[in-house]
Amino acid sequence: MGIETSCDETAAAVVENGVLIHSNVISSQVEIHARYGGVVPEVASRQHILQIVPVVTLALEEAGVTWSDLEGIAVTKGPGLAGALLVGVNMAKALALGHGIPLVGVNHLEGHVYANWLVDAGQDVQEPEFPCLCLIASGGHTDLVLMKGHGDYTLLGRTRDDAAGEAFDKVARVMGLGYPGGPVIERVARQGTSPHPFPRAWLRGTDDFSFSGLKTAVIRAARDLGIVAEGEGARIDPAQPPAQVADVAAGFQEAVVDVLVEKTCHAARRWEVGQVLLSGGVAANGSLRSAMARRSPVPLHCPPPILCTDNAAMIAACGYRHLLKGEEEDWDMEVYPNLPMAPAVA
Ligand code: KG4
Ligand code: ZN
């Protein structure tokens, strides 16, 4: 079983052998946080407390298993919101202790990578080919990681300021498109006819990213065009955005996708990897997925969009690998709000 409560989804899932999904329950708080234009940590913790027992119960029920069928309970221990993480970790500890099941702590970012191993019943497992290059692009992180084997990671590059998802969220808020920004920007961008030109921060000679300059350029352009909607909440109907909003969204998305794809492909060539793996909420973006598929020098694997955004099946899949190596947690396991993905390249 996997349990995930690091941000604004309360999730539990049952996965067999780290690959086969038997259940994947996700209770999203997004509508509650949308009122405030972003995740409110205290509200998130409270919602996790309300949701965790029904979510775990449903995950067991939908999988058609009982506690005695489970070989491990994996839970996100970080990075994430401290109060939110505590709900999942304490639930997992209580269940593991009460039912005599091994407890495994999972790094949320490593969990995102393992979404690439998951399949539904009837689908073939496609083992990614090592070494592979993982782009983890979420609301809090944009990491480029070299993975030489299970559990063997080197951080090649990361964002120096905003994460890609964070830029989507901020740009959407400024233009009155609401929260979360990624899906709504993607939808509005599709209606753009002449994408607004925006600069790209290449940071040549490094595998790092930077999105705050782009964010500022977008906010400035929006202001110049008179389409800034300061304040919280959605003001624009994404089904019928003004043409200028659609063009700014399209130009912004194009710039983010261009940088993510170009830098990932460059690193893939340089490190001579066998495959590129996408993950994290931003990997749900259709434009990113198709551009990466077109331009990657090696085969690309991306999980279906529902497994790119936060879920517990990926935590179970990752926890399974730790369990295989005997990496169980003690009962004094803590939460680690700033847990990094991997050691940086020397
Ligand atoms: O991985 P995730 O669900 O949570 C974190 O670990 O942060 O990622 C959430 C982020 C948000 O910033 C959201 O706006 C972005 O992923 N996102 C997208 C899309 N769907 C979600 N960004 C671009 N296009 C999307 N379709
Ligand atoms: Zn995530």
C-alpha cells in the first residue's frame, strides 16, 4: 500500500510487485484551495485528517484485499508541507504497527519517477532502460536526474528559482485563470493563434533551469496588454478566453516546454542514456509530452497524466523497491519537508 499526503491530494493505493495497480484513490482538495488562489498549508492538513481514513479504506476495498494481504506500507516522508506529511506518516505508522506490516518511507520525488513503472491490469510492463534521464517537473521542483539503476541517482541540474509548475500557477493567477495553473493554461494556450514571444533562460553549460525571468516577462506583458487580474480566484472563462490571454498563455507554455525539452535532450545526448523518463505534474502537459517525444534522441516514457500528478500508486511502486532492499523504517521515522531528490553531480 502507498499513502501520499505531501501537498493537496490525500491518496492511497494498492500496487502489486511495484508495477500492477489494484487501486489508486485520490481525493483532491483543489477546489477548496482554489478559493484562495493556492495551497493553504493549515487547510491542507485539516483536509488530510478528514480524508485519510475513508481514502485508505476505499483503496483496500477497491483492490479487494485485506490487511493480511499487504507486504508493506509505504508513505511519503518528504519533501512537502510538514503538517500535511505528518498526517500520512502517522496514519502509515499506526496501520503498520497495528497490523504487523513493514513500514517504508518514500521520497516524494523518487516516487514521481516510479510512476513510470506502473501499469493497469492487462498492460505489459515496460522496464525502462538504464541508465535513464529523469525530468521531474512538479509544483515545487524541476530536477534533471541521472538514474543508473534502482535507487542510484545523481542530480544533474535543478531550477535555481521557480519550479516549472510554480511558474504555471503564478502566471495563471496573474491572468485571472485560477488555480491550479497548469491544466487551465494548457487549455487556454490551445486557443492561442499567435503565441506571444517570450525569452528563454538557457543557462548554457549547466543542466540547471530558471523560470522566474520568464514569469516576470509574462506578468509585464500581461500588464502592458491590460490583462492582469490581481487578487484571488478565477475571473476568465477558460472555454472562451480573450485572444490576448490565449496568446500570452500559448507563448508562455511554448517557452517553458522549449527549455525543458531542449535541456533534457541535450543532457540525454551528453550522458548517453538509454531512455528519458518524464514525471511530476507538469509532465501531464500534452504540449510538453508531444514536443519531448518528437525531439528526444532516445525512447521516451511518460506515465499517463493521472499518474504524473500526485498519487499514491507511485509511492507504493517506489516503496516496493526499498522493501526489496530491506530498507524498512523505524517507528521514530520523521517527516522531512526539504528532503532533496539525490546528491548533486560532483
Ligand atoms: O506533481 P504535482 O501534482 O505536485 C507536486 O509535487 O508539486 O504537480 C503539481 C504541479 C502544479 O504546479 C500544476 O500547475 C502542474 O503540476 N500541472 C501542470 C499540468 N497539470 C498539472 N502543468 C502544466 N500542464 C499541465 N497539464
Ligand atoms: Zn508531486
